[in-house]
Amino acid sequence: MKKVDPKLYTKEYYLSECSGYNEYIKYKGNILEIRLKKALEIANVNKEKTVLDIGCGRGEIVVACAKNGAKAIGIDYSKDALELANDVAAQQLPEIKKNITFIHNEATNVPFQDKMFDVVFLLDVVEHLYPDELDITMRNIYRILKDDGIMIIHTYPNTLFIKIIYKYWYRPLKILLNITQGRKEGCPEKEFETDYTRIMHVNEQSFYSLKKILINNNFKCKYIPWPEEVGINNLQNNLKNIILKKLIITYRLLFLNWPLKIIFSNHIWVKATKNK
């Protein structure tokens, strides 16, 4: 089966490119970035829950779930990722550490009992799996998820945003804003693409394509309205930046709510449950 080479997922990647690396380096994996923090809140993880994080990376959310009293397991096929994850686990108190397990395995191979998990996280993993891999992963998640369990998915980028909003609206607006800010640079045609994503992102989604995959694998899904983290607090209070702040706030109100958010947001958040 075709897959992205796990050797590409190096410590360098996890400490310089993978979302949340600044927080990991600064807080040694003990403070969650906003993306993981919000995912944890939605899942409502507590001591009653058994949690699986597929593609756990540096392991921060697994450790956070254990701190909340849950039995938490993370799997990843990158040995470098699991070294970082085990470094975080090793810092924890014994009563937390006993609830943490990391396993070296692929997303397509989840060696767990049927209906074992209350929560399954699939955060920034979908875009890294070829279609055949993703289908197998979804079938396995359906098997191991409890009947009343939930799956939280985040994937990035949103192909609808890239093809429509970024190309015809966001990019021209950003070029204009750069000019008003006195900057000469334009805005790249593929701003959200990096050397890593060109190789690793093999299955980028829109909400509708992801919804189709979930339905085909017997899941119901609900789009999660998610506030965009647009940095405006650090802008100085001169006239240009006051206008810019107002434009950003207006953008949030108009376009980052349902249903326009499905197109205008570059992030896709979904809560999936079994279609019994």
C-alpha cells in the first residue's frame, strides 16, 4: 500500500515545522497550543474516558488526557515522534505516567479491541494518508470506537479555501494590505505550501470531501465552528493598524461563521459519531 515514508517525519520536522513546536520547545510538551487545547475541550476528556490519538506526534494531547485522569494511548509510525512523546511522558508524576501508552504503529493498524475507546483524535493526519490508507483507518476507528464515542478531526488546508478564497480574494487583499503597511513584498501563489507539505500532504480535503469519506464509512459528522486565530493584539495603535484591526474583526464576523466558514476558513474541524 502506498504511504508517505515515515523517515520524513524527523525530530527536525516536529521541532521546526509541525504545528505547536514553539509551545513544545518552551514548555517541554506540558502546555498545549490552542489547536490541541480546543480539541481537548470539545472531547470533554475526563477520568471516565479511554482515549486514542492516532498520529500522536510529540504526544502532548495524550499526556494532557492522562492529566485529566483518562487512560490515553498514542500511536505513530515515526520513531522520532515517539522519542519526543516518551520524553514528555517521562517527566510526569507516577499516577499520570501509568495512564500513558505510546505505540509504534501505523494509522491503518490499530491493534485494539472492538468498542474500546470513548474518544479518538485524528488531528492533522487525514492529509498525510493516501485515500486507501484513510479508508482502512476509518473502518478501524469505527470498529474500536464505542457506540456513543466520538472522533475529533482536524485537517489543513481546506481545498475550497485554497482554490477559491485564497486565489481570488485573500491573496489580492493581502497584497493590498502589504502595500498599505509600506511593505513591498507581494503574496506567494501557494503561501500555505512548504517543502514538507509538498511531499507529505497527499490527500488534502474540503469539508464536503471529508464528509463523503465519513458517510461512506458509516459515520455521521458535524462541522465544528472554530474561531480563527488571527493575530491582532500585537499591532501598534496607529491609524493604519486600527483600520486593519477593524477589517479583521469584520472579516471574522461576516465570514468565519456558519455556513461561509466552510469556504472562508483554511481549517476543517469535524466531530464524528457512529451512524448506528
